[in-house]
Amino acid sequence: MVVAATRSVPEECIRLEDSKAGLDGYIVIHSTARGPAAGGCRFWTYDAPETALADAMRLAEGMSYKNASAELPLGGGKSVIRRPAGDFDRKALFEAFGEAVERLGGRYVTAEDVGTTIADMEAIATNTRHVAGRTARPGFAGGDPSPWTALGVFEAMKAAAKLRFGGSLAGTTVALQGVGSVGGRLARLLAEEGAKLVLADIDGARASALAEELGAQLASIDTIAGIACDVFAPCALGGALDGATVAGLKAGLVCGAANNQLATPDMAEALAARSILYAPDYVVNAGGIINVAAEYLGESEDQVRGRVLAIGPRTAGILQMAEAEGLTTSAVADREAESKMRRPEVAETA
């Protein structure tokens, strides 16, 4: 796993340790300037606690930027749990995690992320109300956030493609790196739009089944970034855009669902130097947290849809500002998010 660097120091890092339940990980609260720190719980195999902490820190920071960019009344946080080796009681583990969330008194709101499910959120909810991504109620936001993430990325990609190529996604070739819960849904939306797809996933059987369903081509996870295409869509884990990958890209646009796609901040300049338009990840993949926020706030599915559909115009605005000002798209996105992350008393005197 590539762990991207962070820009700033978080407000708090909470160690999670419960040997009886098998709980081992971290909650990182990056910022509460806009409200409770919100971000999902990642359940993953980490080789060491230090690796888990580094991942939690970068993900929590990314949530601060994402939530601010989406204009949600939430700060940024994240939790990561190391998957135990061998057999374990999953329900007991997530119940113990719920107790840890509850001890924070509402400063952190958790939800689904890579490796966690609605059932896990229900287990967490036995010990805290500060959790979203639970079973949806009729008329209200809730449930699996991944369809909303996919829809937001799709809307952003349409907007970015119009600016980069002057037309729609129909007939373009999109290379998707990762076709799990979000990437798979994105692939189906793109197929309906008339895009030609090249798919790769660490789970080869999953990629093959989806390729057969959609009439797509297959590539290996190691070669997908170098495929000749119009759009490269990183939809797996973070840090995909490192020096070697950027140098080998044969795409005019990068727009995908993965968090923290830039392995280092200077990759934004490297992409721009090659005239590759980059749609900032936390702007385009905010659909899931928009749904989580609406569920936590008791809002409707219609309100979620409206906010997710606004991701396209927001993306276009950032890309247009970057071109007009001669800046990277990441620099403009960060500037806009940081201005929204200031505490009210700071913003008033700035």
C-alpha cells in the first residue's frame, strides 16, 4: 500500500485496543471546525500499527477537505481497524469499536468504508448513535453510500470530459482501476452512457464477470494505468498517481473514485506538465459522505440527490478557475476547501 503524505497535523489520534474483541486500530480526528469529524471506518490488513496510523491520518485529512468542499456541516475524521489474523468474532469487534466511538461524545461520526458493511454499522450502532451507513428507512437517506459515490464521480467525469474533449463520454475509452462496490457501479453508468471500458481489479474473477456483462476489455492491475485511453479512473486504494504511473499515463483526463490519488503533492504539477487534466479526488468522490451526512442529519434521499448532482458543476468550476489562473486543479480545490474549513471567528477576521 502507498500512503500519501499529509498537509497538516490532526486535532487528535485515538488508539483502539481491545485484545478480547480483536480490535486494533486508530480513530483520527483531523478537524472539527465545521462540525463533528465525519469519515468512514476502513477494515484492512495492515502490516504494522504505524502503517494503519499513517493511513488514518491521510484519510482523515482528506475527509476535512472533502466535507468542506461539499459544504457539509461536518469536519473530517477517519478510523482504520487492522483485520485480525485467523478467526475472529466480527460482530464483537465492531461492537467494541462502537464503544470507542461513543466515548468521544459525538466528536466523531463513523460510517462504511473499504472493508466494512451495513451489518458492521448496525453492530456499531448497538453502542453509539454516532454512526451512519445503516439500513435505509423509506423516505430517508441511508444504506450503502457507494451508489451515491459512483453517481457523483460519473457527474464529475461528464463535466470534466466536456471541458477536456469538448463533448460527452459516449465513444470515449475509460480505463477503470478497481471495479468493486463503487468502481463497478461507475462502470455500469459509463456503459449506459456509451463509453468503451477497460477494466482491472485485484480480484480477477470480479473484473472478468463485469467485463463479460458490459462487453468491456480486460487489463491487469499492473498495466491498466498505461492503457491508451481518454480517461483513467483510479477507483481502488490511494496513492495510485506516483511518478512512474504519471509518466506512463496515456490518458487526457484523470477522474476516479479513489481517495488520496496523488502519492505526493507534486504529482499535480507532473500531470499538468503532461497536459493531463486532473479532477481532484475529494471533490468528485463526495457522494458517499453526502449520503452519510444526510442520514445523520435526518434528511431525505431527494436532498442527497440534489447535492450529489451538484458535484458536476462544482468540478467544472474548479477546473475552469485553474485554467484561468494558471494553477493546478489541486491547488484551486485545496484553496477553496481551506477557505471553508476556517472556524467562523477566523473567517470573519481573515
